[in-house]
Amino acid sequence: MIEEGLLHFLEDYITDNRKELFKNVLNERTRHFTVVLEDTYQPHNTSAVVRSCDIFGVQDVYTIEKKYISKVSKHVARGSQKWLTFHRSKSDENNTKQCLEELKNKGYQIIGTSPHLDSCLLPDFDITKKTAFVFGAEKEGISDYVKENADGFLKIPMVGFTESLNISVAVAIILQDVTSRLRKSEVNWQLTEKEKQELYAEWIQKSLKNVDKLTEYYLKNKKA
């Protein structure tokens, strides 16, 4: 978190409309739900997921990178990646275990998404619990480790011959449903004031192309 004086200085370079937009968007952001991408390898899918997270107000995206590096296409994401918080598990062989343990320590239940397991149907899913939705690789789906360690499974009702959806479509359908119901519920789903302030300051800095020079100028004059 940057110091208050520097924040006020940088705010002077942002329009009032943009600052108001930041505050309005932050009021709709949530960490009650989060999305986990396990070894997705097609940038357009990852990017579309990121865009959906931004649209439906999900602040955090977790990526598990074992065989593949998670990449975002700026063309598909349309800049949405700037406003989200990314958590990348890519440092060792047990990336999935590492990520799931981190999420459980933060109070999330782990819900694997799969049409083939004994899964809860989306309309019946309990939105009151803090949840991390895990989406697997494009062909393989969620890993055996997720299947063995998840707290439950979720599937989207389907009535056609095809048994699965593109991952980005599945994420959009699930997030639209659960976040819509969440906002109508009595659940305390919004960010804390501290979280809002931290993200607001981060977004102000990301909005300024010359933020480093402005910060240097502020600090220089502050000392003087």
C-alpha cells in the first residue's frame, strides 16, 4: 500500500469519472468466489476466463502451471487482466497441491468442475460457502489430485449429445449464475474496506503510464 500523500498526488492525474468508476467497480468485487485454472494451455481460453472474472466481479484468479505456462492474450482479455489479482503456482512439482492448500488455508472449499463425476447441478449449488472453482486442462479436465482432494464437484445441466463445454464458456455460465445469486443473498460477499483501498491505489498506479516518473518527482519534492 502506497503512502496516503503519494496516492493523493497521483489521483490528481486521474479524471474524477475514472476514480468514481474504480470505486463503483470495487463495490461489486468479491473474494467469496475464486477461479482456479489447472494447466490450461490455450491463451484464448485463459484470456476469456480472465475477462469473465472481471465482468462478474471475481477479483482473484489462480493458475496452476505444471506442463504449460498460463498466458493471457491482450486482444481477447481486452485489458481486463490489469484489474485482477493473479496467483501463480509454478515453482515445483506439486503445484496443484500447493495451490489447493493455500486456498484451503484461506477458508475456501475446493469444488472441481466436471460433467462426469457425482457432481452437484449448478442450480442446486450452495452459494453461501466461500468457494474456489477448479477448471482443468482443455482435454484432460481436472487432475486426479483435484478429484481426490476436492470437497465436492459441480456440473452444468446439459441435455444434448455433447457432454462438455469449452472451458471459457463453462466459467462464464457458472460465474454468472453463482454471482447473481450471491448478490441477492444475505452473505457478506464484498471486499473489506482495506482490500478496496489497496486495490484502488493499485489501479490508480496502473492507470498512469508515467507513474514511476511521477512517484520519483513526488518523493524528490517531498524531501526538499
